[in-house]
Amino acid sequence: MSAKSKPPFRADQVGSLIRPDNVRKARKEFEAGKLPEAELIKLQREAIGPVVKLQEDLGFRAVTDGEYNRGGWQRDFLLGFENVKLIPSKVPVRFHKADGVALQQPPTMQISGKLKRVRPIFVDDFKFLKTKVGPNSTPKITIPSPTLLHFRGGREAIDKVAYPTIEEFYADLARVYREEIADLAAAGCRYLQIDETNLAYLCDPALRAHAQSLGEDPDQLLKTYAKLLNDTMSGKPDDMVICIHLCRGNYGGAWVAEGGYEPVAEVLLSEINANGYFLEYDSDRAGGFEPLRFLPKGKIAVLGLITTKDGTLETKDTIKRRIEEAAKIVPIEQLALSPQCGFASGIEGMAMTIDQEIAKLKLVSETAREVWADA
């Protein structure tokens, strides 16, 4: 295979990395009102240069800022839109771990008026990242999926005066996302990742039941979300690569959803206009590789075979055997390798040390080089 010139690359990673202790401490002090925002930004940016170099030294051609500029993977972005606010959730979320289940009620989002994007949200973060990457690296920015502003709260969390019909809400939601993507493109972003949980949640019978409790038909909701994502990505430059990362929930080694991709695979892989997909395949709860049969030519499935929910290091032989299994379903040139998720949900949510994180990233890079000649 000739050298791969466009992302996703054979060795890739989802984006979030464990923050250094001083960045975590600064974020907590800022949120407690004990540290000025300017000082927080300074400390975060000082940490980004070294983590970019780490990724490059490990052999990654796509690099992120580790999401160091964020308190969490989703809220910083979604609350950047006008008339989006946090409210207490009425629905308990079941976080699964190997030793049992814990019920939590994280806040949900409410749409209290017409959605507006009054200023760029992550554009300055991308511009700064771009100044830190080397000439042979591709800077990648990650944003949460627009479906997050619907699934947990449903229609009841969306103001009916501002949006008499749900179609008007989805149209506005796609529009404000397109505005951000357009500004990212203008700043030079050519690799964007959309972090999507709800399509993975629709693989889980319990969470499909949650959708029904909100008055939604899960199968129709899948098509609605596919259209929303396509509308969100429409108008992007032809040379911008957008990948969708499927996540079943990831916090401190715990997860929310279980179930293979079969209920969503055909729509996800064939009908959503993404260039590639980061797919969790780190445990039996993800099911088998058979859903990859729907992957069209020209698209890449990045196999998340190295878990971020446990610090135990996988072996190269095990990873190689699983890649060989997937290659029986889809040509190996349409496959790549990554960790199953990011390494941190925010300033908390880690399941390992930074040294263990580095070992897993090194495993991804070395294994990819050995499997693919163009890694």
C-alpha cells in the first residue's frame, strides 16, 4: 500500500489525554472562583506544547491538544451556544463497571430559546494547536455531536415557543454547527472529529427503551440523527475529513451502553456522510465485526481495540489477531487502529496513569506500523 496521505491515519487516537496535575488543579481552582481565567488559559497552553510533541515522538501523524482547554468533553462546546443551559436530569444514568452498576444523574441540557452561535467556540483552540504541530503533522479538533442536545432530555427539554416543531429545532441546530465548522475550516482545520454517543446508545435495548419513554421510535430516531449529522457536515470543504467517534460512555473505567453495532450499522456506515468512524471494539460488549460489511469503499473504520477503561496493556499479538478477524469482513486497507476512546472525560474520569496512557499510545503506533506498510 502506498503511504496514506489523508486522515484517519493507520495509527490514530480519539483525542482526549490525561491532564497534568497542575492543569487539573488550575481548572478546579478556576471553577471554584479562586483562579483568573487568563491564568487558567496560560497554564493549559503551556501544557499543550509538550503533549503535542509526545504524540509526534510516538509516531502519530494526527495530533490533538489533548482537550486540555476544556473542563469536559461536551459541555464547554454545547454551552457555547446561546440559550443552552444545564438543568438537573430527571433520568438516572446507569454506569457499568466490572464490579457492578452505579446510578448517577448528571445534568442535562435545556434549550431555553432560539439557538445562536454568537462567537466562535473552539476556533481559537484550533489556531493555537496549529502553531504547535510540526510540518508533517495534521492537527485534529474534536467536538461533541449535535445529538447530545436532544437525546437525554428529548422534546420536553426544548422550548416550544422558540421551536413549535422539532424540525425547526433540528434545522437551527445543524445551522449553528455549520457556522462553527465553517470558521474552523477558514482557520485551516482539515481534520475534524464528531464525538457521538447516542447512535451507540441506540444499540442498547435499555437505552432504546429510554428513547421510547421520551416518545421516540428508536429506529426513526436513528434516521433523524443521521439526517442531522449530514446537515451538520454539509457545506464543508471537499478536503476536510470528518470522522465520527462512537462512544458507549467512558468515565473512570465505567460505561453506559452495551450492545453490538448491528441495529445502527447500515445507516451509520452507509448513509451518514462521514469519511471514517472510530469504533469501540475493546470488549465483548461491542459485539463482533460483522456490521463492518456495510462500510462502503473509500471509508475507513478505525478499530478501537486498545481500551482506555483499564491500564492493563494489551499484547501486539492479540491486537494483530483481531485486525485479521476484521479484515475478513472488510479489506484491510479500509482499516486503522486506535484506542477505544479518549483517555480522560475531562479533568476527571481517568482509569490509568499517564505512563500507562503513553504505553497504550506506543502500542497503537508500533502495531500499526507492523500491520500496515503505509502507517
